Amino acid sequence: MIRKLYTILLIGLCLNLVACGDDHENVDPNAAAPVIKFPMEQLDVDLNKVDNLPVVAVVKSQAGLRSVTMKIQTAEGTVDYKTVTDFFNPNSYSLSERVEYEANFQAFVIEATDKLNHVVTETLPIVVTDVVERPAITFDPAEIVYDEMEENPTIPRTTFKVTSEAGLKKVEMYLVSVSGQVSKGTAELNNEAEYNFDEMIDYKEGDKGFKVKAEDTYGYITIATLPVTYKTIPGPELTLADQVIFADTDVKTGVNIQAESVRGVHEVVIYRIENGQEVEAYREQKNGEHALNYAPKIDLTESTSQLKVVVSDGRAGKEAIGYVKTYVNMDVATVHVGSQPLANNAHDKFPDAFGMLSFNDMKTYSIDYAISSEANAKNVDLKFYCFGGAGVPRLYSMDNTEKDSEFNGSTGKLSTIKAKNMTRFATLTDFDFDNATVTSISEILSSSISISKLTPFAVGDVIAFRTGSSSTAGGARVGIMKVVSMTEPKELLPSNATARVMTLEIKFPKKK
């Protein structure tokens, strides 16, 4: 047993000697020491970047390398990094180490030992740029507050400073409001360490802040917002008691105004709207009253279609504005008119909608009324007729006898009427019916209103009319009417498509 152990030890010793012999076999004892070469004299590392270069070196050895040891020199001392003892080519070894650099690194040290135990050390200095802070944004003042309740509120200038260790690339500015954000400019910079901003920004109601976005040369971004508080006072509240005013030009007209104001009323202005233009009719300075309830009187013209009332508390853009529809020297009415099946006996849904329309009374009359006397006949100016299975609407003057036989009263037909007003019609295009005035109606050429049977017409049409010489409304007077609505065929009488009711709005200048 003891012999076997010695035999094993002897064999191991022999193998070791053989190995030692191999290590020095073919090695020139005069071989030079290893040579370590770095491709650069210094390695610059920037911890703000992700693409720093690796440590690269080539180690040459005539005798052949036994080991290469790598170390990192730090501010606190030297630490082992890596040791290589297995070489594909012991005479030449190239290394490329992607090191996780830290701020305290000072150098990369390589120690090469060859098979003759020559030891060589080379050092690659490392200069590290530490991680820089993101850009810093400082506002002065740190908040902007504008309070309309103050005696003389002012908005301070917007001032801020941006600083950067790395250098600034650009600074962007935005005004932030309840409706979003709007760019207020961009400053393109060239690695400046500081940027200063000092401008007057006219903040307004709804603004929430001034946002600054700063980017440095590394692409690091800082965003900061200067808070803006805009405390507002509600504007005046205006109530116009009259939605529509009917007036004459020979008397002053009162405009009923009710107003309340937290800040106090400073001024009241009334404009006449004439042909789409504002004409000042009244202006009065007030003494800061918190409540108003009065009716200033103004003159109106035949061109006045509306009144515009403006109540101000002294702040531009905070005025209370109201409009009043105005009819000057004009009769206005909305009338329902029934077609021939309903001309004498109105439908239950439209109990006042008969077939004959009077421009004198602004109402409809039955066939029995129209044929009962000559005076009554002169008091009706048109009749409403619908034709065929589609119930096509038509307007007839009283002198057009084409369909009189289809208008049946309880005592006779319309053909027995004792007087026939020669009303004439014309369909208007591009006429502003809603803002029609005596002046605009007077500009309609009377001779162009010449049709005694208007067919067809439709909802939305604006129709000019000229009264006949025998009409109780007066002869050759011009007015306008608009077809506001119309029942559908068979809507009122399922068995009769011609039973329809139309709604007219009539605007008729008064007799001079």
C-alpha cells in the first residue's frame, strides 16, 4: 500500500517536471520583456453618455505571456479588475474591456508577466466627467397673482433664469390656459451656462401658468411652471325687460334696462342697428352704481332693426351686452291660414285659421264672411289653395277666379264675392327678412310685385305683396311675409291631402 502511494507521488512529480520543462521549451532566455501599448494617451469618460469607449490595449511578448492582470486605480486606492492566464496566442494579446466607469476612477493599470517572469506595468489615465445636474429653472417672483378687486392691480414682469452645468441647447416657453397652451417663443442656445428671461406677459382671465422647458447639451430636460392666479370679478349682469319694441318715429322710446355690477356701473351706451351698422343713440356716464333700473329714452328711425345695449364696469372686454328687436312704424303679426277645405270651417287644432287673409286686420276670415257684403269682400286680400294629391300650396289674389268654385261657404261659393282685391305677389331672394325695416321694405320695387297666382311656394320663402286699390288696408301698399311652417298633406285630414294650414309672419309698414 505504501509502495503504491510513493509510485503515485513519483509519477506526479515527473509530470510536473515535464510541464515545467514545456513552459520554458523553445523560450529564448534573452527574450525582451513584454510590451504594453494603449492606442490613446488618456481615456476621456463622460458618465452622462451611454457610448463611452472601452479600455483597449495590446500586449506583446517574445517569451510568451504567463498572465495579464488588470486593475483600476481609484481615488481611494487600487482594486483588482481581471486576470487572464489562458491565451490563444501567448505572444500577442489584445484586450477590449467595457468597464462600468465610476466618478472616482483615475487610471486603468495593466501588468503583464511572461514565461521568463519578466513583469511590466503600464497605466492608462482616465479622466471622468461626472453626471451633471439637469438644468435648473428659477422664477422671480415665484408666483404671479392678479386680483381685480385691488385698487390698482398690476401684472409683474415675468422673470426667470435657467442654469446648466453641461451647457444649454435650447429653452422653450409656453403660456398655459384653460384652453391649452400656446408657444411664447424658443431660444436656441450654444452651450451657454445661463439663460435669462425678462418680459412683460399680459396675463388674462383663464391663464394658469407660464411653462418653461430647458434642454441641455446631453438632452436632459427640465420643465417648470410659473403659477399664475388671475382673480376676476364677474362682469355686469344685464336684463332687458322688453324682447321686442314697437315704436314710432315721432316719439322718443324708452328702453327698460336692469343691471347689476359687483364693481359698479361706469357707463351705459345704446346703439341703433341700421343696415347692419351700429349708430350711437345714447351714452351716459354712471357713478359706480351696483344696481340700475331705469328706461332712458331715445329716438328711433325707420332703418332701425335692433337696439344694442352695452353696460360697462370700466373694464374692456367685461361689458354686458343685450339686444332688443325693434319695429319702427311697422305692424307685425303671425297668422295661421287654412287651405280651401278648411277655408270656412277651421280645423280643431287651428280654430282661427280660415282661408281668407286680411292685411288690414292681420287675421283670417271665413268664406261666409267674405261673401256676406261688399265691405267684407274689400277686407280680404288673398286666399290659400292647395292642389292635387301632393297638396301643392298656392296663393291667389281675390281677383283670380280660377279656383273660386272650390271654396265653399255655408251660404254660397267664393265666386259670389262682391269685390275682388287685386293683391299681387313676388318671391324675394337675398332679402333679410329677420332684420327688415320700413326702409328696406320701401326699397322693393313696387312694379316687380305683379303675380296674382303664386305657385308653388315653400316653407322658408319670403314673399313680397302689394295691396289692391280697393283693399281696406289701403291701395298699393307694399309689405313682406315669410312662410314659417306648413302642415303636411293628410296630416289634418287623412282623407284629404289638400287640407293644410300654413303659418305666416307678416311685416307691414304702417300707413303714412
